Amino acid sequence: MDLPDAIELDAATLIRIDAPEGIACWVAGIEGGDGGWTVSIVAEPAEAPTAEALETAQGIASEFAGLVDAATAFLTEELAGPSLSARDHALLAGEQPPFGAPEAVVWQDGTWMLRFAESALEIGEEYGIGVMFAGRTPVAVEDLSDPDEV
């Protein structure tokens, strides 16, 4: 199958990158934040991105800063339960959120997750922490501590 090397969106250009056999992946860098942001489309099996995936990626690229804010607020509210350590409670209550390096991952059906690759919280120490979205609404915290289950 002949897959595109680049896909133009209004707000970014997705570039195809190397991926394991049977998977296709395109990544776009977007200006913003402290070091820029990324949006990726992942297709398994390897095929061209669907219209749903492209539409979702376009919306994310156009609204990235607001989506990061929504994910940060959602994480702060969802994680502030009694099972959180005192250290993590203090981090969540701090002036700066304990999450950084946001990356959006879009799948072929248009579902997507905003992953914070950097997290000072115990739950996100090794692989970061994710927020699943339904459209533009955060709906679930994704524990990425076991990457084989994601």
C-alpha cells in the first residue's frame, strides 16, 4: 500500500515517520508551550488516515492550547482523591501544574488522547499520564504506567 509521506492540515503538516511493521504513523510539530507540541495519527493496520482521524487532528492542531488547559483542569480534579500521596496533593495544589510536554495521539476512528510525557506525579513518573477525550471534552484519565496495556 502506498502511504502518503506528508499530509497537509490547515494548522500543521503531518510527516510520516518510521513505525513497526503493520503500523503507520504521522507526526506534526506545532508551535506553543515551552518546547512546542505534537499531534500524531496512528493507523493499525498500516493504511492512510481516515477522514475522521484527519478531522480530529485538524481540530486538535487548531485548538491545542485550550485542550491542554482542559486536560490539566480535568487531571487536577480527577486525581485529587484520598488515594493520592501527600506529595502529589501538594504538587497538584501548586501554582504550576505538574504536567508537561503534551502530545496528542489520534487513532483511525477519531478517538484521541492527550498524553503529558512529563509528570511529577507518581502515576506518571515513567511514561507520563494521558487524558482521553470525547470530541473536545476530557472524559478519562489514562494510566500509562504499563505501556503494554495502552
